[in-house]
Amino acid sequence: MQFAVELSQLLEVVWVSLAAGVGITTAYSLVVYGSGRSMEAQRHGRRTAAAGYAALAGLSLVLFAVTVVFGVHIMLAK
């Protein structure tokens, strides 16, 4: 019996999907966390902390957007 897909290809799909799922979820979670903490720090007058959390949220949002665009590009190219 011959299979059309090799085991190595299946394992690659599994680890890439796990990495992408965890990575994209983490990036978006950091957007939500940074945004919330930034607003809270602003309310309490801690401008430096607010700026740091806003930077975390902004960088995480860029990372999230880049990974989503890259994923869509890969799906459309195949």
C-alpha cells in the first residue's frame, strides 16, 4: 500500500500549525494586554508605564498583522 503523503510532510503540517496558532494567539493577547494596561496606567498618572505598555501593544499588533498577511499570502500561493 502506497500513501500519497509522507509522514514527514504530515509532521511538518502539525508543528507549523501549532507554532502559528500559539504565536498568533500570543501576539494578539499581548495587544489586548498592552492596551488595557496602558489605559489603566494613564488613569493612574503613570505616563512612562503607559508608554511602555502602548509600545508593547503597538509592536504586538504589527507582529500580528504581519503574520496574518504572511499566512494569507502562503495560502494563496499554493
